[in-house]
Amino acid sequence: MTRSGAELRRTLGVGDAVVIGLGSMVGAGIFAALAPAARAAGSGLLLGLAVAAVVAYCNATSSARLAALYPASGGTYVYGRERLGEFWGYLAGWSFVVGKTASCAAMALTVGAYVWPDQAHAVAVAAVVALTAVNYSGVQKSAWLTRVIVAVVLAVLASVVVVCLGSGASDAARLDVGASGGVGGVLQAAGLLFFAFAGYARIATLGEEVRDPARTIPRAIPLALGITLVVYAAVALAVLSVLGAGGLGHAVAPLADAVRAAGVPGLVPVVRVGAAVAALGSLLALILGVSRTALAMARDRHLPGALAVVHPRFQVPHRAELAVGAVVAALAATVDVRGAIGFSSFGVLAYYAVANASAWTLGSAPADRVVPAAGLLGCVVLAFALPAVSVIVGAGVLAVGVVACGVRRGLAGR
């Protein structure tokens, strides 16, 4: 239950919510996820993108239905708790907080890699500190900054698409999806590309800060997802048509390599700046969402109760934001970006599996259960199609969370 005096202020409209969702999805993922997806599936990454989009749509639909009924901070942590029981809500919250904290570190390191490769960790930590300060000062300022970042990134991506498709280096024969890595490769590519789609949950986790959530959230989530899918499809087609599956799979900075191969090397610095800005946008929204879920879990004593305090002036969960920022900064100073992304994907898919299971309980008619069932199945399949290391580490960390929950219940029962 929400404690008296700890409610957040409802200030965000549909436009703000869509922008925050876009800032989470149209981010660093599109600059980084295409290469490993191409290594897994070749040109079949286009099929992987379609599979990831279908799973994301199911998840978005389930999340929107649930958010309209439970417009409180915490997203699937709240939905799982209310529809399935306290344990499943806790598991969803644990998956989200841990997985997305790893994703925050990955985004921060992406900023460092593009801005100053030799000092990537130091730049990453500085980015976390700066954006934590922005979130601390209020969600409206965060939404305003996210709007600027989204505009810049969309402009850069549009330039990449126009340059690649308009060049003589573009060849439609490179788009042959038959040259793929098989079903397993396509599913692994879908799991990797899903990492870049997952930001629409940020809209649901802000359920306590949007105006008229029953109307705003169901409209904002599909809008943000649809715009993102169009952008990703255009970029994937353009880059693949220039580099081919082999070149894309071995590219360190695929979009920069694509514009160089298209004969416009002068655009490379712009693409690098766009990648850094995109990563900043993702990091901003990620810190925002993780701190809200931490707030909800702290209210229920699954995390320290001190994190449940809302700032009297800025109306944000400032202690949760500072705690999340500190953990992310520590990770950004020490971890490897590739491992962080793999683990994050597993955690996010586990989170959405609980969301779909929760949505399954909303109606008994077969038509009401088709989308949640497809979403649940898709999440499980994509999670276990990820690289083995990601699956093992992800399952291990979730198990740690389950044990911690059991210990807490045991101590409470004494």
C-alpha cells in the first residue's frame, strides 16, 4: 500500500509519456544491437526484428491493460503482486531492478566508448552522476531533456538511412533473409534486438506520474512502440543493404561503418555524437524507471524502507534515485558492456513474462488470453535462446533473489 504523504505528482500527458518511451527505445540499442544480431542470424536479423516486435507488441498490450487498472509506480512489480501474489510481484521487481541496473551500466559505458574510448569508464561514471542529478530535480525536467535527445537521435538515424539507401553501395540482394543462421540464430537475434525494444515499460512504471492513466498509458505505449519499430526497420534495412550480413556482423560501430562504406565519411563524427546522445537518453529513462520500481518495492519492504521517501519539493523518490545512481556508477566503473547487455536481456524478458502471466488473469474469454499467452511464450523462448553465459548468469541472479525473498519471509514469520 502507498503510505500517506508519499504519492507522486501527476504531471505527464500522452506526449510526455510517448517521448519517455521513445527515449528508452530509440537509444543506444540500435547503434549496438545490430552487429551481434547479424552474427547470430546473418541477414535473418530482419526476421529476428519482426519476432522481437511481435513479442514486444504482446508485452506492450498486456502492460497497457494492467497499467490502466493499476496506475501506480512499479509497473509489473505491482501487477504481479496484485494478480498473481506477492512472490511473483517480487520476482518481477527483482528481475527489473537487477536487469535494468545492468542495462544502465551498459548505456553509460556506450557513452564512454563513443565520447572518449581511452577513458570510457571514467566518462561512464560522470554520465551516471550527471543524469542522476537531472532526475533528482524532477520528472518534468527529465521529460524535457528526453524530448531534445529523441529529436537529435531521430535526425541522425534519418541521415544514416538516406545516405545508405541513396548510395551506389546499397544492394537489395544483401537483404535475402534466406541467408540466415537457422531458427536458433533468428531467435537469438530476436532476443538481442528485444533489448532495444524494452523501453515501453518505462511508461507503465511512471503510472503514478501521468494524468488520467487509464486513458494516457494505453495510448502512449502502442504509439511509442510503433514509431520505434518503423525507425528500427528502416535503419536495419539501410545498414544491411550497404554492409551485408558479414560486414555488419563484424562491425564495431555498424552505423558509422555503414555511412563510411556509403561514401560519406564526413557523417561518421555526427553518427558517433548521435550514438553518445542516444545512450544518454536511454540512461536517463532507465534510471528514472528503475528508481520508481525501487520505490514501489521499498514501500512493501522488499527493499529498505528508507528508499520509499518522496522529496517534498521535487516530488521524486530521491533516495531511490541516489541509491540506483550509486550502484550503476559502481558497475560502470568495473564491468564489461557485453556481459551487462546479455544479462539485462534475460532479466527484462523474465519481467515481461510475469506481466503477460498477470494479464492472463484479467479475462476468461479465449480472445482475452491470446495476446498474454503469446507474449508469455515468446518471452520464455527468447530468454533461453540468448547466449548460454547470459542464461546461466541471469538464472543464477534470479535464484539469488528467490532465496533472499524466502529468507526474508522466514525471518518475518518468527
